[in-house]
Amino acid sequence: MNRLSWFNAVSLTLGFAFLYIPMIILIIFSFNESKLVTVWAGFSTKWYGELVQNEAFLDAAWVTVRVAVFSSTLATILGTAAAYVLVRGGRFFGRTLFSGMIYAPLVMPEVITGLSLLLLFIGIGLDRGILTIVLAHTTFSMCFVSVVVSSRLVTFDQSLEEAALDLGCSPAQAFRLVTLPIIAPAVISGWLLAFTLSLDDLVIASFTSGPSATTLPIKIFSAVRLGVSPEINALSTLMIAVVTVGVITASLVTKRAMMRQKQDEMAAARTE
Amino acid sequence: MNSDVFAPWEDPQAKPLIQFQNVTKRFGDFTAIDNLSLDIFEKEFFALLGPSGCGKTTMMRMLAGFETPTEGHIMLGGQDIDPIPPNKRAVNMMFQSYALFPHLSIWENIAFGLRRDNMPKHDLEERVEEMLRLTRLTQFARRKPHQISGGQRQRVALARSLAKAPKLLLLDEPLGALDKKLRQDTQFELMDIQEKTGTTFVIVTHDQEEAMTVASRVAVMDQGQLMQVATPDRIYENPNSVYVADFIGDVNIIEGRATANGEDTYQIDWAEGQAPLTATSANGFAQGQACHLAIRPEKVTISADRPADAINAVQGKVHDIAYLGNLSTYYVELPNGTIIKAQTANTRRISRRSFTWEDPVWLSWTATAAVLLAD
């Protein structure tokens, strides 16, 4: 093991301090006894207790999770279908235009997306609520899914699909039995991406949510405007915990799958 | 004709399994297949041979159903198969990349096609085991494709495409990814399996040696057309054009003008100050018609003195020697600058070689050794 040079050690410390000090402060103050956020008055978990009692926050959290699950699932289905057609559909009329257009929402300012969706929903007389947030999130996250999935499809050996057809699959069966299982990792990461995008979206959600449905980011944002409370700190800490656990679990699962594959390959090499 | 020899193409009564009827295939402005007609018979091992871009892969993809002819029809067992999609055809294909399903085990790869037919479980298991035995893969059945070697993958691809007992098996450059030694072993294995299963095989290859080894008949293709369709020995010994003679194996081509000299015998004037060459040909040539004389290097004898009874003999000096181990090819330069290749088997050790660079030598060949081809 090489020892770090002092220069590298300082760079590393500064870099990570920059990234994590704000979060660490937030976590520390979520355990503050005092109601004043900036004054430390001893350790306490009472804000967590109050949080669990706070109906408004719990409702918002539940709305957020439902919106994220529905919109990311819908976005994954639509985005995968779009990617499949654009990569596999051959040279149909307007393909280049469509390929370009699918990327446009990626760079579109969220304010514009949110505003135009708001106008649309008002125009067609749709009451704003969970449904409209789901639709809005699906709209902007499906292009992310489409980008992730199409980059996988480009490197996908088309003769695999032809082989499936050749062995008696209908095109739909070939997709279900061969293409989908092989591109599944890309589809899953597309879903996860859409899920996280939906979880932390504030701008588009605030345009498309109604009085009946508020997501957690909106709730936090409006609460903070009335002053930061230790309760918000506690809530944020919980969110950090959830994300951390999720990320660690995902990487452990991937690592184990890779280890198993390596073991299989070594076993194969031995018996040859 | 000996009736024991397998040669249905000689029998006017035989019904072909596959018929290309004036098939043309265009991709935009590009004509991949140009008004091509061809019969392939049951139990044949038929090779489509040609350089890349000659249309051989397009022929195969039309048979598999991935492409449809722009004009003309393809018949399989007397039935027009153009409107039938690939998944409904009694044709299976072994892909160049093997296209094994990476997420399925070897066993499941082979069972894949059978499952689509809803074969009863017991029959399916029996069929898969049979295929595993045929291709000597039984011990690898539970592995995934990435856990076996290239040669084994090739056999899985073969087993998978044979599992449904197709009327016709298509093989797209099946041995391209294997190294030379493994390729030779696999060629014989392929022939063996073809004979055992009695399936009609159509193989696409650009490797002429491979085509000659495995095939009952070879079709040499160029620019979407068939140049010659014949058995490997006829293709080699009696090419019908300079293109085929040049594409298959090594050949010396001498340009000249033919003059009749007795029945089926011609004199060829080919260079100023050189004695005319003599060659036989069943095809008629007009007086003074431009022609090409094709002579295989192994049919040219190299000697220090002029052989007394030689019909064709030319003198030159050794320009270069290609030593191939078992064979040596001598590049002999004639006084007018023409280079003629002569190949001999190295029956003696190299230190005892009779000729070396710059040695004056005589080259000779018989009247029947060369093939006379029209321009």
C-alpha cells in the first residue's frame, strides 16, 4: 500500500470536506435539543419523535413515494419502447428528428417544462393532484430512461434477436425472452434514475401539484421559508440514511454478482 | 454414372429442395443479387463461396427469411416461402457470431427452439440430451455461454440450430472465429454431423479450402451472380472462367491466341519468340481467338534439363522460392518477364534441394494439364 503524499492527502481532505461538511452539520443539528437551529443545547432525538407525529410530512412522504414509483415505472416502459424503436426501427421517415427530439427535454429548463405542463393541464381541465405530478415526472424522466436504454441497445448484437426469430419466436416473444433479459440492467438503472429524479424534483412538482397533493421536496421548501426547524433537519437526515442504505445495498448486490460470475468463469477454466 | 455416388444434380428426375427462381435483391440502388437461379437438393452440403460483398450472405438471409427477394421467388420443397416469416420456416440458421443467448445455460439455449414449439417435457429433454451427445457437450450443459471455449460455443450454436430438425440448416461462416487447427477438426465434425442427421446444409464462406473440404457442391459467386456451380473437384480442375480459376487455389494464367491443331487440341501463341503451347479443350475456339491458359502450379514440373517427351516446355531462371514446409513454390521468370509458378512436394530435406535462386530451369506440363478459357 502506497502512503499518500501530503499534497494528495490535503486535496482529498479538502474535496471530501467540501462535499460532506454541510451534510454532517445537518445531521448533527438534527439531534439538537434546542428549537433554535444554530444553537447547540445538548443531544436529543425528540425531533424524530415529533416528525413521526407530523401528519403533513408523512402524507407528503407517502405522496412522493407513490409518485416516484408510478412515474418511474411509466417512464421506464415508455422510454424503453422509444429507445427500441429509435435504435431498431430502421430508417423510417423523420428518425433523425425524433432521435434529436428525445434528448431535448434533458436540456430544457425545468421551469419551462413545468410551466408548459401546467398550461396543458389547465387547458384540458385536469385537476392538479397526484395524477398530474405522475404525468409530469413521466414526461421529463422518460427521456433519461430512453438515453440509458438506447446506449445499451446500440451495442446489443442484433443477431441475438434474429436467432430468437429463427428458432420460432414471434417478434414480441423475442423481445420478452431474449432482448429484455439481456438489457435488464440498463432498464433497471433507467428506472432507478427516473425514481431518484422524481424523488427530489421540486420545480416541476410545484407547477403541477395541487392543494390535495404535496410532495416532500415542496413541503420542505415551503417549511424552510417559514424558518428552518430541527424537524426539517431530522427529516433530511432520514432521507440521507435511506439514500445511503440504498446505494450501499445496490453496490453490494452488484459486487456479489460480479464475484459469482468470476467464480463461475474460474470454475469453467479449471475443467477445460 | 455410378448410382452409389450422391449426385442428385445429375438426375433430371430429382426434385430440388430449394429453388431460387430468377431472384433479384436490391438495397436501394445497390443490386446484391442479380437475376439468380439455383437448385439445391436434399441432403446436400452446399457451399456459397465468394469474396465479401458478393451477395452470399444476402442469399442466406433470404433463405432464413430476414430478407425478401425484390423480384423472383424462393421455393422450399415446392412451396413459395417469400411470405413466410422467419419464425414459421422449417429453416434454422447458425450465426457467424453464434448468437448464443448469454442469459441462458447451454441446456436452455439448445432447448429454446423446442420450447417455442411447446414440445412435451419428456420429448424435449430427450432431444436436448441427444443434441448434447451429438456435439459432445453433455458435461457443459449447465454452463453459461461465457464459461466455455470458442470451439464449444461453436458446437452449442450448431446443436441449437439442429435441435428443431430443420429441413435446411444455414451456416454463416461457421468456423470463421476458430483457429486453423480447430477449424480443420471442426470441418470433419460438421461433415460427420451432416451425414448422421441427413439435414441439407447450406454454408456461406469466403474460405475456399473450407468450401472444398466440406461441400458436395460449391457455388462461386461474384457481384450477385453465380460464376460456377459444381463439385469441388470440377471447380478446381475445370473452372469455367478466369475468375473462378483465379479465385480457387493458385493458378498461372497465360494469355494468348488459339489455333486449332487436331481434334479438341489447340496451339496457343502467347509470346514473341516462344514456341506455341499445346492444350486440349472440349470447347470450340475460333481461329485466332483470344484465350487464357490456366495451369495449376502443382501440375508444372520443374527440372534442370528439358524433359525429352515434354509437349509444353519453357525455360527460365528461379526468381524466388516460397518454402511452405511440405511444399515449395518456385517462381520462375521467363526471358520475356512472365513469372510461372511451379509447386513441388518437399520429399527430401531442404539441404538437398535441387534448385536455388537464379538457377536456370525448365518448366514442363502435359497437354491436358492446363485449362483453356475463353476471354
